[in-house]
Amino acid sequence: MSQSLNPMLNTAIKAARAAGAIINRASLDLDRVTVTAKSHNDFVTEVDQAAEAAVIDVLLQAYPGHAILAEESGRSRGAKDSEYLWIIDPLDGTTNFIHGFPVYAVSIALAHRGQVQQAVVYDPARNDLFYASKGRGAFLNDKRLRVSKRTRLLESLIGTGFPFRKGDNFKRYLKMFEEVMQHCAGLRRPGAAALDLCYVAAGWYDGFFETGLNPWDIAAGSLMVTEAGGLIGNFTGESDFLYQREIVAGNPKIYGQLVNLLTPYTKVIKDDEPKASHAAATATAVAAPADATEAFIATASAAASAEATAPVAAPAAPKKPPVRVRKPAAPVKGKPAGGPRR
Ligand code: IPD
Ligand code: CA
Ligand code: CA
């Protein structure tokens, strides 16, 4: 199978399988895995770290001049100024892994000048390999992937991720959840965003949305979606999602319907908006892809604290404010409180 693949994709597959072997071995004796909390509810194990080191070793051995952005070690390894950036989540779904819930994956993407060109998501519990090269389709093992053909959101199965970190805006999420829940056939939250996007590519989900994700959670999965004929973007339906901490994906019809529901909840700040006047400006990615990575790293923690303090209602209006969740109206007897403006 791999003979005809792009050499960089082949290297990524080799790296993902090396990490998968480490994860599978550790899964046999979870009691011996040491768990450390990075923050409340956000865990890392020595398996994440060993898997990440294995991935980076394989990648840098083949491409020593490339840059690396990895969840656990950041940009500490690899070149600093390459046009090629490997974006790595060595174990997506760590909480599942710790509990022996077999939904987790290794996620590796290669971006060239900010565009994801190669992608691998490896599910070691099932030995399922999702991979894609830009312009050459997305595959699960040897099978070509296509997004679903469903056209009605009301009949659709939608994936999502729940907020779980201290400081996440739970109220905002619950409003989105309520909104989407009422307009679809079912919502699922397995717990590994990289796989969630592969499930959209495979047509198992018709759509997906989540907030608070990092580039390593979604870079590889995003190429699977587009190469399988799907669409992916931020809550206003634009392509600027990798560093924006809000993502929606789906087959083209369902993507449009999800965007319609989620646009009121966007936190993306446009380049022509006065950033300084808005707390969430710290979360803004810039247009130039290389800078976007730097901006993301520099502002990730500031963005997290802005999210932690962001109110549910609109803050003081910037020149062109993003649509905010409206403060719910006082419930009228016998009627539910009003939802966000659409
Ligand atoms: C997590 C998973 C999860 C998502 C979280 C991520 P991790 O990744 O992708 O589905 O909801 O936001 O942090 O921490 O297990 O690599
Ligand atoms: Ca992750
Ligand atoms: Ca991870």
C-alpha cells in the first residue's frame, strides 16, 4: 500500500506506528502508567511523552531541516525557520487512554507554508490507519473515504467535544449544545478530536463542532475531511480555523446548516477589528501561517485566561463586534428562556 504514497506521508505513517506500538504496549498494564495533571482535568502520561519523542525521532531522522510543533514539547525540537512544520499530537484522547476506554489516536500533520499537505491519524487500539495527501484523497487502511450524503441536519449524527478545563466557558457551550441537539438526530462525544474529524471523513458522522481545540488536535483530521469531500472552518464558515479554537466540519450540506446555527457563538476576531479593545484578542491568529504558529504559542496561555474570564453576554462593543451569546431573557412562566440571536 505505502509504495505509491508520498515519501513524507510514508515517514509520518512510520512515526505514527512507532508511537502506536508504545501506546499499545502501555495499554496492557495501565496501572503502571504515571499520570500528571497539566491543569485541572488536563492530563499527560509518560506514554504521551514517549510516543511524542518516538514520532519526532522518526520525522527528524528523515527531515532534519523541518520544524516541529508538538503538544508536549512545543517547538523545542526541529528547525525554527523551516517552511515545513510537523504538527503532532502523540496521543489524542489521553483521558480515554488512562481509563482504558479504547478511543485515542496518534495525529501527525505536515504543513507547508501553513497549508496541511500530509496527514496521518492512527488508532492503535483498532490498528486503523487514516491518511491523506493533499489532492490525492483520504483513506482508511486501503479504503477511499467519502463524507456522507445526508442533506438534512434533522437526520444527521453530529460529533462534538465537551469543555472540561477549569475556566472553559461552559454556559456558552451548553447553549450551542442545546441548539444543535434540537436540530439533529444525535450528538456523540467519544473524546478524541483527531478521530472525530476522521469519522466525518468516513461519513460516520455527518458533522462535527467543538471549541477550545489546539492545532495538534485538528491539523491532520482537517485534511481527511477536505480530501473526503467535506468542508471545515470556523463558526462563521471561514477557512481560518487552525489557530482559532473553534471548528465546524461536515459534508457540504450539513456544514452549511451547522454554520448557520453556530455563527452567533463565534469568537473569531477579524484582522480589521481593533484587537486591543477586546479581551479575546489574545486568541487571535494572524493571517500569515508561519506567524500564526508563533502567535499561537505566544498567546496560548493568555487566550486560555481570556476564555476563563469571558462573560456569556457581550463585552463592550468593538468597532465590528463578533456576535455574542445574548444574555438569556428572564423565563416567562410556561415558556423556555430565549436563545441566542440568529
Ligand atoms: C483532547 C481530545 C478531546 C478534546 C480535547 C483535547 P488530548 O486531546 O482531542 O476530544 O475534547 O479538547 O484536548 O488532550 O487527549 O490530546
Ligand atoms: Ca489532543
Ligand atoms: Ca495529546
